[in-house]
Amino acid sequence: MRLVGRFGSLTWRFLKSYSSRLKFYDRITRMSKILRRYFVMNAFDGALTIFGMVVGAFLSKVSNPEIIVWVGLSTSIAISISGLWGAFLTESAERTKDRKELERLMLTDLKNTEINAAARVAVIAATFVDAVAPMLACILIMLPFFAVEAGFFPIADAYVYSFFLSFATFFGLGMFLGRISKENIIVSGSKMLLAGLTSAAITWMLSARFV
Amino acid sequence: MSSIRRLVLDVLKPLEPSSIELATKLSELKGVEAVDLDVREVDRKVETVRLTLEGEWLDFEKINATLEKYGAVVHSVDRVTAGNRLTSP
């Protein structure tokens, strides 16, 4: 019992020191702002893509949940990989450029400094957020189809739940942005929701024209 | 053996980590009792500061290593006080 307590206190001390280090790195790189932006942008990307896929599946009357689950999963993996690669390369390039500019001004090498360590952490964090945010949004919207696979309810219900979850995701992301900008969160949520409705309306009009 | 009791350094540092952060980190060093950081010139990305450190036993190597760790560079050592007591304020 004492050993567990000691382990717990050591872990807590480690987490505390690491979190204060992360806060210090955040003050140097201002990464939390960037991460917030990346999170919303990429979660929105992922949610809208999967929503489009579900709308397409609904309009083409796909009744096999396995198709939706696999197409959805492979799409979300692709979006995540795109986010991961894109964020890693662009963030690395930006941070290296900043460091080199500072090195030129300081006439010194900054590779072994806390500034460089902070930049590395910012790159890793941005890469992680860019990869995970769209994956989370995609999986959330596809949850009803996983439930269909598990035999919880019929696929017709899954479409309804999935649309509901999509709209909730769009609205939630909009509300999050509204909270950041300290604007009306309902208005801000509605703006995001409008994007989803626009996407659905265009797909529906196309299907009405061609099917 | 006598020790360094006061150091006045001319330092060029990046704007981030901030002066507050740097002064706090220096004050946490062993032997350092007081840190005074006076900003002399601010540029777009860097600033020149005059650092005054006082203590019983100042270790210049450690101070310099800490400054380098946070991206700062010592341009010159402007004043050194060594011995058993401070000579003047």
C-alpha cells in the first residue's frame, strides 16, 4: 500500500513538473492558440467529410453497415494521415525558419536551448492534434453504424442518429469557436451548422438531378 | 578562498522566454540570492538586458550555461565584485 502511495506521489510529481514545463513551452511558442485552431479546422474537416459520405450512402440507399464502416474508417485514416504529414512538415518548416532567423539575430546556435526544445514539442503537439482531431470527429459520426454492426438497432435509425451526431458536432465546434471569440455561441454554432446543411443540400440536389 | 559576490552582465536575449522567466530561472540557481534584470533595448525579436546578480557564491559557468539554455548570450562582463563582502551598493 505504501509502495502504491509512493508510486502515486512520484507520478503526480512527474505530471506536475511536466505540465509546468509544457506551460513554459506554451509561453515561448504560443502553441495552445495554434493547437486550438488546428483542432477545430481538422475536426471540422473530418466531420464534414464523413457527413458527406453518410449523406451519399443514405441517398444511394446503402443498407449494409459494413460498407459504411469500412469506407468511413479508411476515409478517416486518410484524413488523419493527411493532417499528420501536413502539420508535421509545415510546422517543422515554420519553426526551423523562426529558429534560423533568431540565430541570425543572436549570432549563436540555438539548437541545444529550451527555445528549440519548445519548438520541437510544438511540432509534435500540432502533429498529434492534426491527426487525432479528424479521427475523433469521424468516429463520433460513425458510431451509430458500429452499433448497427453490433446489432443494437436497424440501419435506418443509424442514418438518423448519424445525421444528428454530425449536426451536433458542427454546432459544438461552432460553439467552441464562439466561446474563444467571446461571441454569441448560438450564432457561432449555427454558422458551422450551415456548412453541413449546405453540403447536404448540394448533395441532395445533385442526387435529385442525376438519380 | 574568496568568491564572486556580484556580477553585472550585458546580455542579448530573445524576447521569449520573457525577462520575468529568465530572471526567475537565474534566481533559482544555487548561490544566487538576488537578480536584477534591466531591459536596455528592445528589438523586434531580441532585447538587450543588463543583468545584476548577487549572492554568497556566484558560479559564472553555471550562470552562463543557464543563460545559454534559454537562448541568451553574454556580450560582456561589465562589473565583478569578489571577496568576503560587497564593496559598494
